[in-house]
Amino acid sequence: MHPTIEKVLNWPVYQRILLLAGVVVLILAGFIYFVYMDKHREYVRLESRKNTRFARLQEDRRIADDLPKFKSEYESMKQKLDLALAELPNEREIPTLLTSIASLARDNGLDVLRFQPGTERPRDFYAEVPVTLRLVGTFHEVAMFAYDVSNMARIVNIENLRLGSPKMEGGRNVLSIECLATTFRFIEGATPATTSRRSR
């Protein structure tokens, strides 16, 4: 037997127990440091990845469950957009539309003293087409003209309405009226960034 081992075996029992305990502690410390800690870090990393993927799976399931609803909303918004775009004339229709506005004024008894189309102002997928109007007629005729314009198939806004002082003319109490009629032209090839439509 090796002399060192023999010497250890001759130690008192408590010293042998302490030596054994120290060896066990060293083995445990080595196991924890070199094996357990490494595996624990790997476990934490995998657990974190699992939780992330589980959360993503839950979100994907929620979206999948709501997919019919999203499709329905998309179709509804697409139909509304198509309807809104149908109210925007293209370039070829603008002259006819502007003529219709002047005709509506005359049909309601108004005298058209000025009809001046302005410069188009591009706005996303449409352009504003302003027309300056100077009219003469009664308040009732102006009101009927505005009502008929609001019922046109195309979108036309009447803005900046200014009424002059009334005066008697030919037995009628007439006003001088200035306003801006703005219609909207669809720009061919443009992609709408929003489905919201300008209100009348």
C-alpha cells in the first residue's frame, strides 16, 4: 500500500471524515461549475426561446382565428373605396362636370357672370379642381343651386360663399354671389394611401 494512503488511514476518524467531505465538496463544485452551470445556461436560453415561440404561436393563432373577420373588413373597405373612386371623375369627364355645374346654376334661375376654372391641386390619388363662380340671383335660387350640387353623382364642394348686399332688380330681391366650387379628379395610376373620402 502506498505510504500516503497508509498515513491517511491512520488518521483519526474525524480527520478522515473531513477529508472525505472536502473531496466530495470539490467533486460537487467541479460538477456544478463545469457541467450544471453550462447546462443551466443552455436550459435558460432554450426556455426563453420556447417562451418567445409560444407567444408568437399564440399571436399567430389569434390572427388566424380573426382572419375571416379581417378578410370581411378588407372586402368591405375595398367596396367602399371602389364606390368612393367611382365618385371621382377622370380627366376626360372634368369638362362635362364643370359644364354641368354651370348648367345647374342657370337651371335654378341664377345668372352666371363668371365661371373660371382654377389650377388643379394634386392630393395623393386625386386632384382638387377648383372653379371660381360669380352668380346673381335670389337667396332661394342660391339655396336650390347648392342643394342640386350636393345631389350630383360626383363630389362637388361649394366653399367660400360670399353674398353681396341685396338689391331690387326686375321686381326681384337679388344678391351678388361669389363662391368656389371644388370637384375632385381621380389621378390615373395613383395608389390611394387612405380609403377616407372627403366629405361633401
